[in-house]
Amino acid sequence: SESFPWIPNRATIRPTPELIQRKEQTFLEIDEEWRSMEDFIMSTVFKKSVDVDNGRFFAVDYSVDSSTKVFRENDFPYQTPEGTHSVMWYGCKEQPYESARITEDVSAALASELGSVDSSSYDFIWYINPKMSVPQFFHVQVFWIAHVH
């Protein structure tokens, strides 16, 4: 992994203690302020409008499916010395596609993010976290780095 320092390894895959605390605090706030984790993800990831019922937020619109995908930076990134830790979210609970299609989705999202169709301008890996903190929606962890040519 020395030639790819942006890929997490045993030493870098854990979040910092501060990040763990922030994540725990965020999850407590979601639990107190939102009707469910699904509602929170619908709003923050899939940008669905929300309303309030009994002092708790809920998503008004749940219209997402496996074709709905959102690529965004991870709110709780791992400690990689270089590169970016993002997440590719899908609007469904189970893995919607085979790995090759997910790879294509991530590559297209990166090309869009970087404004480049030249796939040599970035490298990435992705994986499914076996201990998802949000199992309600299928998502993959993406580690990537842009190359300056």
C-alpha cells in the first residue's frame, strides 16, 4: 500500500477518536430530531423535502429506487494521508447491481466531479462495508485520488 497511500490500510481505516465522537453525537441527534434514519438520509443524501410531525423531521417524498444514486464526500472519513473518502449511495436496501456496474457508476461520478472523461486523471477503489452504520440504504465506501497531468 506504500505506492497507493490514499487506500486505507489497518493503520488508517479507523476514524479518529474525535470523528467517532462526532459520529456518535450525530446519530444521537438523528435519533432525537428525525422520525427515522431513513428520513434523515432521504433529506441529506437524496435531497428530499421534509416536514415536521410531533417535533420530528420526516421525509415527505420517498421516491427513490436502485436507479437513484448519489456520490458525495463521506461525512465521517477515514484517516487516509492522501485522497478523498466518498460514498456512493443507492436508493434501495440491497445491492442493486453487480460489481462492474457499481465500478462504472463510481467512475462516471468521479469523471463528473472532476470535469474529466479521461479516466487516467483519477484512481479509485470501492468496497462494501460489512458493518454499515446505515444499512437502510445500499452504499459503498469510495477512496479516490485525482492526478494532476
